[in-house]
Amino acid sequence: MTNSAGILRVNNGSLPTSCTATTLTRNGLGSCAAGAYMQGAHLGAGIRICCPAALNGTEILDPSPGQSSTQQEGMHACPGTTSGPLPDFVTGTSSSGDAFSCIPEQ
């Protein structure tokens, strides 16, 4: 739907019915439950928006201890550890946004 200025509104401000807000902590990070990916976050409030998906690989932390973070297109990103059509998914983040937990698309 577009408004009178011709701007397309993609999100009406409500969550898809399968996504939920959470304050769960796993792996020392604010995270989604196992089997879910992070669609968005309010880092200051410690809230993550998580959506279910078929994710069942081994989670990795980025950056790993003593390493610098993975960068893609000038932004911190999960490292590409799969050869599939989709990238790895963010499943959690530190309160500063400097550390991610990531899991490969299966």
C-alpha cells in the first residue's frame, strides 16, 4: 500500500504472528531461543525480535576471542560458513552490538 506521497509502507509496526519479542540470554549474549533467528533488536532495552526457522547447526560467536569481527559491505555480519543460497543468521548480540552469535542456514 502506498500513501499520498507515493511511499510504500512495508511494515505496519506490528510483528508477524510467528515472531516474538524476548529478553532471553544464551551464550552470554541477548539471544533468541534455539531454532530462531533475530529479525531486529532494541539494544538499549535488551529486547530482541525473534522468528522461528529451521536452524539446527552449531552456533559460533563473532568475533571469536582474540579476532576482529567479520565485515561485509562495511557492517558487522555473520561470517559465511555455508555454501547454501542463504547467509548465516544472527541469533544473538551483545548489548553493545559488538558481538554476534551466528548459525548457518540449513
